[in-house]
Amino acid sequence: QVQFVESGGGLVQPGGSLRLSCAVSGNIFSISTMGWYRQAPGKQREFVAHISRDGTTRYADSVWGRFTISRDNAKSTLYLQMNSLKPEDTAVYYCNKRYTPGNWGQGTQVTVSS
């Protein structure tokens, strides 16, 4: 069972940027596809972005062109660079494996507001 610790969230104005990090216990290289997900209050958790071991990425339509997912296997860390943030991006952001996901961590709160 792997563990995930998200960080980097905070309060940012619309149009601003934020970089989220996800520290993954164990060997992230052994995980084929990692992903970022988000959940707003009263809403279901939704897909944000995926990245495979070889660097292939996929994004939700809502964040396409604004977010960039990356992974550093040496540091066992997943990243999400968030640019041109919008109020609708406000949510708790989580990372996890795509396939056979582990337990969800605490996530990191992202609030986009002026």
C-alpha cells in the first residue's frame, strides 16, 4: 500500500499560478500511471490529469492548456503546474494511482478567488 502526501495548495487570485506536489511512498517508477484529481464541496471527485511512466499525459477538458502534470521518478514525486487559474478550479486536489488506486490522502486545498 502506497501513501500520498499532497502539498503546495493555497489561495491565489484568478489568472495566477500554483504548483502542487505529491510525495509518493515507495517506488513511483513501479506505478504505471499517476493522476491528479480534485473534489469541490458537495461534488464527486473528478479526474484532472494523468501521466504514464513514459511521460504520456492526458488532461481533463476543463484544464487543457492550463495545467501541466509531470513526475520525477528519482524524487518519487508527482507535480501539477497550474496556470491561468479560474475560480472553478477551487477544490481539494489529490494524487493517486490510476490503476488499482491506493487510499486517498488528505489532499491540498486550492482556492482561486479575488
